[in-house]
Amino acid sequence: METFLIKAAQLILAFAILVIIHEFGHFLFARIFGVKVEKFYIFFDPWIELFKWKPKKYVGGLGKQKNLSPDSTTTSETVKPEDSKEDKPKKKSFWGDTEYGIGWLPLGGYCKIAGMIDESMDTEQMKLPPKEWEFRSKPAWQRLLIMIAGVLFNFLLAILIYAGIVYATGEKFVTFKEAKLGMAYSGEAKKIGFQDGDIPLIADGKELISPVEGRMEIIQSKEVKVLRNGTDTVSIAIPEDFIFRLDKEAKSDTATINFMTYRIPAKITQVMPGEGADKAGIKAGDVVLAIDSVKTPSLDVFLPTLAGHASETVNLTILRNNSAANDTLVVPVKLSDGSKMGVGLEIDPSAFFKAEEKKYNLFQSIPRGIQLGTDRLTSYAQSMKLVFTKEGAKSVGGFGSIGAIFPEKWDWIAFWNIAAFLSVALAFMNILPIPALDGGHVMFLLYEVITRRKPSEKFMEYAQMIGMGLLIFLLLYANGMDIIRLFK
């Protein structure tokens, strides 16, 4: 339960940040061009809102409202244009003419811009003569910028987050070439030709350097060249559905490796007092070379081998380092009923192999952030084509799948990395030319710019309804797939 709450809290916080930034992009450009923004809401508020506030006029929530000035009689409902005294306001306020609020349905958010067909489907307003402060009264290029702004701000947020991460932590990784023991691979990777110890070299002609970025480059490539046994170069064909095989494998209960991981020695870093290893005389710094007669050259072999000896006494062959010599010892160790011996293990590859380490000052972090943001966007766009395959449709997930990618314990660096990726994903999804999304509005505006003919308001209403229907179906389908997978 605690794990679920931590993941849910991270998901809601990340979602709220992304929604605020996205809608603020629309708000800012709308106000710059003098367009009135009637509402700015985090999450949706059908029937009732959790909180609402209009500067100097009212505050409230859950159906109640308190006026903040004696002459304020405005309610949370949109004022009908024929009754409005704001057609020609004496003094325009950048912030003060908007109702800000929090809805109860955490599926997104919205920025209600006066004079446009959007999620509110306020068709009554559209039947009246256009006002100079309405969206529909502005030139096409201004309307285009207003609609693009949300996507733009999400992408800029991702760049800012990536820049902040590399500025705060730098980058440290062991390159493929420096991973002397090669990589360990999952079952699905081995099925297509990878072998433990292989060192990836090239994916579709591009040199592979960092395992973090190289992972996706390999998955999205058609052919990968690896170095095998230190001398042989072997080509491996990557199936188009490989990403779906890996996704299915990762969600299984038996998966121990997610595609690939560094092969590193089984080095002990900590010994728990009173446990089997402590009683046997195991010390921090010892490296396990074998369990009984089974050699354990790396951690990926050591862990599953140890797991098969619950409540048994095993003979560990260990390498002990000291100032005089490297001694090989055989030590009998009694394991617990969970196949544990009470040790901590080194999991950082840089403890064994030469690592590339880069520090970034403020000015260097910005171009690196742009590069990371662009790489993530390109990678995400390339992977989206697979959604339209049979396997891709089965792999679609909703909020459950998104929440699952957050760590079980709160880690701010991991949180911001995931938030940046989700911001890139949100930017890409929103620019798709689907009515009801920003991309749909952009598509119709581009049509207007090219043909110099504006689509009729009735057409826009129907397009908006069709788009919203499609989005609701996709939302139900994605979250339905999460539920189906939960009970499998």
C-alpha cells in the first residue's frame, strides 16, 4: 500500500506540473495578444470544482462562493456576452479577468479561451457577434501561436529539467567499450541472438557509446553489431516487434534483467552482523568467484545461482584483496530460508571499469538539455509508429502503466527524469492532428492560412465533438488494458 501511495503521489505531482506548464503556455500567449482567458484549471471540473478564485472578486469551492468585494456579484459561471460589461473594459488586467481553479477529475486541465470551440463546447457564446478580445477575432498567425504555445512550453520544460539535472549531478557512465565483461541480456534478447558478454558496438551504422541512450538506439534499429569473445564482430537483426517483446517480458514475474545490464563482479560491500556471511568470516571487499562448483564471474550469474540454495550450506570461492597478496579462499556459508547470506553487493559499474564523467556549468548545461530533449522527442516519435501494430495496440497503457514507471521510493532525480520524459510525450501527443487536441486546432489554422478560408463554426463544433469522442475512447481503452493486465 505504501508503494502504491508513493507512486500515485509522484504521478499526480508530475501530472499537475505538466498540466500547469502546458496550459500556462496557452494563457500567456492569449493574454499577450489581448485574448480573454475565462478559466485556468488544473484537472477537470465537471459539475463542481474543488477550488476556485477570481482575483479581487470571489473565492470558493465545492459549490460555495464568497465575494471578495462589495460590488462583486460574479459567479463561477461564464458571464454571457450580452450581459457583460467587459466588452470594452476601462482597464484590462493581465491576470485579473480569469477564474483560477482546481477540478476533481485528474485527467488533465484546461484553459478556457474566449471565442473558440474547445472542451467547454460553449456554443452560445459563438452565436453572438465577435468581440475584439475574443480568440476568433484575432489574426490567424496569433491564433496559431496561442495553440502551439502549450506544446512548446512542455518541450521547453523538458529541456529545462534535463539541463537542471546535468547541471546538478553531471553525467557519469561506463561506455560500452569500457565494460570489459560485456553486458548481460534478458531471455528475449538472447532469443534474437544476443549472448552474455556481448559488447554492443554499432546500431544501423551509428557508434554506440552510452548504455542509457544506446538502449533505445538498439531497440529501434534494424541491425546491431556486437563484439563477442573479445575478437569476433557479430551482426544481430532486430525484429520490428522487439520493443513489445521486451515490454511483455519486463512485466512478467520472472524477469530479472530488463533487456540488458552491465556484467560486473559479485563484490561484497557490506556484511550484516550475525548473518551467515558474518559467521563464516566473509569481509567487505571480497569477490565471489564461485558457488560450490558453479563459477560466478558476474553479478547476473551469482544472484540466480545463490537463489537455488535456500537453507543450505554452500562453499563460496572468494577472492580476498589485501596489501600483501590476492588470496583465493573457499568458505562454507549457511544461507537463510530465503537464500540470503546477509551481505550488500556493489552495483555501480564505475567501481570496476573506467567511467566517463562530465560536469556542466550553467551555460554548458543548456545545450546539453536541448540535446537530451531533442533526442527523447525523436526517440518517442520513432517508437509511436509501433503503436499502430497489433502488438502495439496490446501494449497501450493508461495511468496505471505511467505510474508504474516511477520508483518505489521517492528519488528526486528519478522523478524529474521521468517528468521530463512525460513532458516530451505530452508535447508530442498534443501536436497530433486530432480534433480536440492542440494539433487539431493547428491543422485547421494551417488550412485557413493556406486557403485563406476559415472553417465554419458548425464544422468546428462537429470536429471538436468527434475528437473528444475519440479521446474518451482512447482513454477508456488505455486504462481498460491496464485493468486487464492487472488480472492476468
